[in-house]
Amino acid sequence: MAALGGTGAKVGINYLKYYGRRALARRSDSSSEKHARQLDEENASTIYDTFSKLKGGPLKLAQMLSIDRNLLPRAYSDQFVQAQYSVPPLSYPLVVKTFRRDFAKDPLDLFDSFGREAAHGASIGQVHKATLKGKEYAVKVQYPGVAESLKSDLRVVKPIALRVLGLREKDVDQYFREVESRLLEETDYTLELERSIHLSSSSSHLKNISFPKYHPEHSSRHILSMEWIVGQQLDRFADGDASQSERDLIGQALWDFYSHQVHDLNLFHADPHPGNFLVSEGKLCVLDFGCTKQITHEFYRKQFRFLDPNLQGNPILLEEALRDLEVIIPSDTQKEISQITSLCSTWLDLLALPFRAGNFDFGDPGFLKSIYDMGEENRKADHLRTMKGQRGSPDTIYVNRAFFGLYSLLGRLRSKVKVSLPEWLKS
């Protein structure tokens, strides 16, 4: 709380500097934009610096917000994207303390070797490389106290997040509760182990995709052990010199993976940032199932009804679907209903384009640019910010997160992917 309070004070000072610069500068659009951009950069740097030191809930929130560039001003998304990789490591004595608490043993009592330095760091835990009987293991160790402090962390972070996003607390309270529930699940490595094994097994039939083998005998609530996979991180593969056929193969595997989980299992990997995937031996390897989302069949039908081709160009059916999902609420005026319906129609025409194309080229830079531009336009729209009420199911958060992340990854891969509607929407 002291750290975040200090951050709030620094943000306040940044605003005072901003108002001072604006008062002294010439009144022009370019000058105003420059000073606003500078304010965002200073605040983003200040907030991320604190979040990265605190880890846990604050850093996880930064990681989540970085996936969808439409949510934040660019300065924030550029800073927060570091949460996917660049995290200060936990000291080795605290790693040993976690092992002693869960196993009553030191790491070297369980493994032949155990790296003192973390191989990878994240928001809730970090990964160490270990060996046992000639086999290599990736051992994820949770930061001490994360689960216990998560609720209070989010309660203190919440005002900062609301300020950055420009939202009213009463309108988004149910969404923060949903985020809190998922984050608490992520601190339970026993649940993660169970879902990792289940989703890996249920997706093993998919082409060109692989999963590490998990080791329950060396896992606990705060420690998760799995096979060490050698490969190239997905973003490095995407930014490298892979051929188009290789990009298409990995992109298709990624698409099929999400399509199967969302449409067939209604339980899916909900953390689609590149650090959770490797390209190994010509296949896509999924490394981390820490964040997963279960949805009911009823919600699934309401959410994905928006892919129904019959809704395109039919405002009556679209309004019906929006009411069904509670995006349009009873207190809305006719003007607000028209604004929401028009906005959603435009969004659907864009976001459903891959499903309607059959074969879609995510390498087309115009596609993702159109999504980002529209998101930026909507983020700045005063009439959207002034609409009151909680809109849509909180379950929508992680569905949208999964698909925005998926689109972004495929765009970075520049993959051409075969896409089809779910079977129940084809008739």
C-alpha cells in the first residue's frame, strides 16, 4: 500500500507538470498532443516500475492489459508489455523456503541439480531448470505470499486502473470480481496441474501441436514441475526468417488449438501472450495453462451467436442478440440503443471477417490496424464513456482476451489460416 501510495503521489506530480507545461505552451493541437503523450509516458513508466517490483496482482493486471492494445493509451501498452518477459527475479533463499513449506525438503533433495537463477520470470511465479536421472525439468515456483495478498493488492490497484482506463467503479465492479477470481485460480498450482493434464490430453489429437509432460510427484499448490522443452519463443519465431509455409503451419495449429477448446470444450487457455508458446521441432508447444476459463454452454451460445451470418445487416436480430447478452440494458434510451447497435455492427463486420472469409491472411497489416484504430477511436469517444450501467456478462472478458490475443499473435506470425464457423452456425 505504501508503494502504491507513493506511485499515486508521483502520478499526481506528473499531472501538475503536465498542467504547467500546457499553460506555458502555445495553444495548438500538436502541442496538446505532445504534452498528453509525454504525460502518458511518464505515468506509464512510474506505474510499471512499481507493479514489476510488487509482482502478484499488480503485475498480472499489467500483463493482462498489455495483450489488448485497444484498452490503453500506447505509452501504457508499450510499458506493460514488459510484464510478459522482463520481471525482477525472486531470490534463491525464498525459493528454498517455498520447497521446505510444501515438501519439507530443499530443491536438491528432490532433484539432482536445480538452477539457483530463474530461467524465466512472470507475474505470479518464476521457472527454474532442474535435472533428475538424466531428464530436464521446468519447475515453476510461486512467489511467496502472492495468493494471500492478491485481494488486497487488487483493491489498492483498482483506483489506479480505473483512472488509467477512464472507467467508473460501479460500472465495472463485476468485471473486477471476475479478474480476481481468475487470478486466485492462477495461484492454485494444484488446479493448474489438473487443467494442464486435462487440456493437453483433450487437445492431443490436433495436428502440429505438442505439450510438455507434467510431473505430479514433484508438484504442489505452490510448485509445478513439467518437462523442459527446448524451442524458440513464439514472438522470436514470428520476427525471424521463417518461411511462409512454416508460419502458416504454426498459425493454423494455434487457431485449431483455440477453436477446439472454445467451441468443443468450452474450457480454454485464456492467456495468449507469446511467452506461453514455443516453436519446437516444427510444432507449436503450449507451455502454460495457469490462466484458463470455463464457460457455460448457455453463455457460449449467446456469445458466439454474433458469428451468425444472419445478423449481418439485420439490426433487429442484432439488437435482440445484444439484449440477450445484456450489452443493451433496460434503462437505455433509444439514442443509446442506436449508438450501441451501430457500433457493434461495425465491430462485428470487422472481427468476424476471418470466419466469413474461409481462408484468411492475418498477415494483412490493414486488418489489425483497422481493429486498433477503431479501438482507439472508441476509447476516446465521450458518448461511450458516459453510458451508465454494467454491460454484458463478465465471462466476456476472457473470451475477448483470448481472441484479441489470438488475432494479435496470428498477425505477428503473418499466417494464412483456414477458418470455419462452428458447426451449429452453418445451417
